[in-house]
Amino acid sequence: MPRATLLLALLALQLSSLLVAVVADDEVSLSSPKLSHKHHKQHKAKRAIDGNLATFTETKKKKKNPWFTAEIPESRLPHRVEVYNINKKSKQKQLKGFEIWRGKKPGQRKTRCGGPFEIPDKRAAGVGPFTADCPADKKKPTFITVYLPGKSKTLSIAEVKVYKVPPLPPPPLPSPSLPPPSPS
């Protein structure tokens, strides 16, 4: 088999393994949602993990460094976190500059997973999802926190989703040395 064909076959195998790993993500159920500041009665923290992009959680207006947090019951694997902004153009910019963190307690910012995130001007693009990968943590419990740094901020989130990220497959074995072509 020519060397170029062998290399292409190995590359195709590696890409197909990677695609299987990406598709195999499993959503994790979050629990114990909390907000750093009081919320409006109709916008409780649990609305950010109810699976409905039409509902949202929101802190009361103009607070310093507001955050939302929820517990990840299965914390030993790396996780992919998706944050969805609310679908109201007038409020989408409120989330500008938010960060995603992992910690051992509600609201704790121990390991930064992503951010600060910019919010696009177009309404559909401003909804998200805004995605970050968090490393594995061997300790339980683990909390994911959406943090909005700054003075006089209002945190509004439609949904937070967390997925288990399976480990990537091992790299392919090195190709064996090909013997030199025999003279014909």
C-alpha cells in the first residue's frame, strides 16, 4: 500500500473517532440552582435549568458582580458548559463580559472555564449558546458558576446546560516502517 494512502486511511480513522467522541456527549442534570442576589418572583434560579429557552432567571437590577450557580452531581469527568442568553434584544447586552467558572461551593470561582464572552449585536447570534470546556475535578461536589463582573449589573440567563465530555480516543499507533520497494 503506498505510504500516502496509508496516511490518509489513518487520518480518516482518527477523524471518525473524533466525530464519534463529539457526538457522544451526554447532558448532565444540574441541581441546587442559586443566584447571588435576590430575583424577581417570576425569574427564579431554577428557570435557568428547566430546559426551556423561553423562560429565564434574572437578578434584581444593578447589583455588583452577580452570579448564577448550579451543582454538577457527576464531577469527575471534564464537562462542556453551554449558556443561553435571553431572546430579548433589549436585554441581551446585559450578559456582555460574563465568565464561566468551576468551584467546590456555590458561587466559588476556583477554575475559569471560559470568558469573558462578547455578545453579538444580532439577536439570534446573541442567544448563543456560549460554550466553554471545564477540566475534570476529582472532588465532589462541583458547581458551575456564571459570573458577571462589574458594578451595577443585571444577570439574565435563559438556560445553562452541562454535558459530559468523553475522553478522546488514544492516538493511533505509529505506522510500521515500510520496507524499501524491491527493484523490478
